[in-house]
Amino acid sequence: MSKVKIFDSTLRDGAQGEGVVFSVEDKLAVAQYLDRLGISYIEGGNPTSNPKDCEFFQRAKELDLKNAKIVSFTSTHKVGADPSKDAMLAAILEANAEYVSVFGKSWDMHVTDILGAMLEQNLGIITSTIRYLTDNGKSVFFDSEHFFDGYKANPQYAMETLKAARDAGAKALVLCDTNGSTFPFEVEEITKKVAEAFPNIEIGIHTHNDTGTAVASAIAAVRSGATLVQGTFGGFGERCGNMDLCTLIPNLQLKLGYECIPPENMELLTDTARAIAESANIGLDPRTPYVGASAFAHKGGMHSDAVIKKPASYEHIAPEVVGNERRVLMSEVAGRSAIMLALKSVDPTIDRNSESTKRILDRLKELEHSGYEFEGAEGSLEMLIKKELGRFTPHFNLGKFSVVVNEPSEGLSCNAMVKIFVDGEEEITAAEGEGPVNALDTALRRALGTFYPELKKMSLIDYKVRVLSSTDGTASKVRVLITSTNGKKTWRTVGVSADIIDASWKALVDSIEYFLTVVR
């Protein structure tokens, strides 16, 4: 297999995406996730831009990384400056990362109108910056900013910027589609010309997704000779985001025969993508190819029936290859075969035409008619099946609960009281919270913690409410969907009621019972 090195920029370029936030601890954790996966390079940030990145580079030295090299990021030095007296380059040396990514101008318009320099002067800046860093023992990647736009405007000058970087000692020339405006066929053609012109140096590709073609463009560049690919996990980044490594890595490795990460690590891809998304405090799009929760989800009756009989009929790869899983969604269009799959996960011996099967199907239809929807609540579905089959023993019983909302709100706005019974033993607990659901959740966990201390491993990570019929105004039924995790497994539960607190309680109890019955 031909090797393609992966250069991850999640912690630098990805952190520039709207809504993406990393603490120093998050960045250190993400670096370890990426290293475990087998990524070659991790761009940690710009130590000249903020104290957080400075701290990251200092603490990253303590990480015991097995595969990845940490890379710092900076621009070429200021116009008219001596590189040895440039504050940005001084900070790069102080960060003390062996590898440095330097971006410089390759589009003549940017040189004259943005940088405010003469074209020849910019070539000198590229040369002196890279030479200064290499003379100080650094291995330099040259990120040729706006290269494709620059090449289309003035190909001779764009190529001269690459030559200046190479001659100054850069270890790789990275062609950047910074505006994300270049189509894959253009990237393929231009990259081929660069690879032919610079045969003895590594060529890299960096694409953005402004036209929705970032992954396709990166693949086109690899097919034309690029052996280094920059991107981010989840496609995080400015505007429409960067090229998504979650999609690119399996496309190159599983479909086209390139090796990006050790083959035995491919099954870590989904866990890595989801862990990084959580660290970024932004959910992974469920429709992300390969790693999204919906990537191998089947709902239509014909689809689900076929994929149960022969997975390759509607799946381009086996989900477990990338660490994902098949989901057959329960809905009014799912068909009996899909429901049988859920039944057999609880009781492999159950018969398609048994009385139990008929009873469960009737119960599902009844609940769906009242507003329940199980296609995104597999935890509640499994609990329902266990109850109908007589295979469920509750871990606790509710005595009563009450919630008080305090107005005007200052700090913790709600109080909740819960009375439960576990094996005949009574426990009454109260708690404050940010809103009624948080207060109720806290009180219930506090009460149950006496009997089930392992509940500390479980947390609620998402909470959604949907009004089912607006015609009844504030008396409308609502559907509450709760997503919970223990850090390894994620499950969803649902509750429906005209009372939002009651609907939340039903989903919350199902979530805890699922954890105590199935997960722990």
C-alpha cells in the first residue's frame, strides 16, 4: 500500500470554527486520541496567538506519544523585519516543537494588496523565514496559502513561491485551497504539475469545504502525487469547515488502497471522531460518512429487510471495520423484519409469529399512535421489549416526586424532591438545579447513588423536546429525547406526555434503568 501521511489540524484550524472550544486539557486529550489512532502529525496551534496555545506546547512535551509529532504554526515574518528579531518566530523557538508549519503568500494579489509587499520581496520573506527556522533545527512545512487561486491568477509566481520555500530548506510544500473554491478536477491538474516540477520533495494538500468538495479535492491531489494530507476531525474549521479526516482516511485506505493509519487501528476511527467532537463541545453530525450515528442506520422497510438478510445490499462496508454499528430504526415504515431484529437482540429464540411478538407489535403501534417514536430511542425500545417479555425487574420504584420553579431566577432556579424505594427501603432526596429537569435528574441520582454508586459513570449529554401538535397550544403533548453515555456506550430514551416534566421523567427513568440493566 502507498503511504499517505495525515497531518491533523483540528487543534489549530479546527479550533477556528464557529462554536468549537478547546481547553488546554481538551487539547492534550485530543492529541492523545489522534496519536492512538496513528496520525503522523498534530498541529497544536499558534503559540504567538494566545496563552492557551503557549501552555499546550509546554505541557505537550510531557505526553508519551507513540506515533504523532507535534507541530507549531506561524506565518512568515513581518515585512522589513529581521527574522532573528521577529516576535512570532521567537515564540516558535520557545515553544520548542521539532516541526513547524509556516504559511506564506503565493497569490500575487494577496502579496500586494493584503501583505503590502512587492512580489520579489515576498519571495525573500519566505526564504529568510524558513532558513532561519531550519538553521535553528526545525523541520518546516511550507503552507502555500491560496495556492490554487494564486496559480490560476499567476502560475509562474505561485511556482516561484514554492521554489523559494524548497531552496530555503522546507521539508514539504503544502498546496492550500484556502478559499475552498477550487474544484477537484482543477486540484488534480495543478497538483500534478507541481509534483512534476518538484519531484524530490514531499507535496501536501490542504482544502476547505466552501463548495462541498474538500474531501474529493484532497483525493484528487493524492491521485496526482500528494503524499501528505492536512485536515480536521469532523471537518471543523472556518466558514464551511476544513476537509474532514473522518471521511478522507477510510476513503483513501479502504477504497483506494493507500495506508494513512495502521490498518489495525481503523476500528478506532468512530470512537476517535466522537471523542474529539465531545472535546470540542460540538456534536458530531450524525450523517457524517463512516463515523456518524446515522452512517449505517436503516429505516425503510425494504432497506431494513434486505440489510438484515445481506448487509452488503445497502452497506458499502461493514460498520464494524471503522468501529461503528448497524442500526435498524423502529418506525411506521420499518417493517416486521426490522422489529424482529430488535426482538431477537433480547430473545434470540423468539418466533416471528409468536403471541409475544404480536403483543409487542401491538404495543409499539399503540405507543407510536400516542406520540412515541422509537427510531432514535433504542434504549427505550429495548426496555419496552424486556418488560413485555417479562425479562425486566425494576431497580427502583417511585414513591413521588415534586418540582418547584423559583422566580425570579437567580443562580440555581429549581428545587426537586424525590422519594424512591429500592428493595422496600425508602430514600427521600432533594436537590437544586438549573431548570426542572436538571434538578430532578440531580435529586434522582443522589437518591439512587446510595444503592448504585456506579451511576457516577453515567451522564446526560443531550436533551431534546418536540411539540407533537401545536393545535392544543400549551396543553400540547411533547416528546422528550434524552441521550446518555458512560464514556464508552451511548444510548437514547424517550418519554411522551402533555406535561414536559412528566415526559422528561419517563425518559430519565428509562435511561437509568437501561444503564443498570444493560450497560453496567
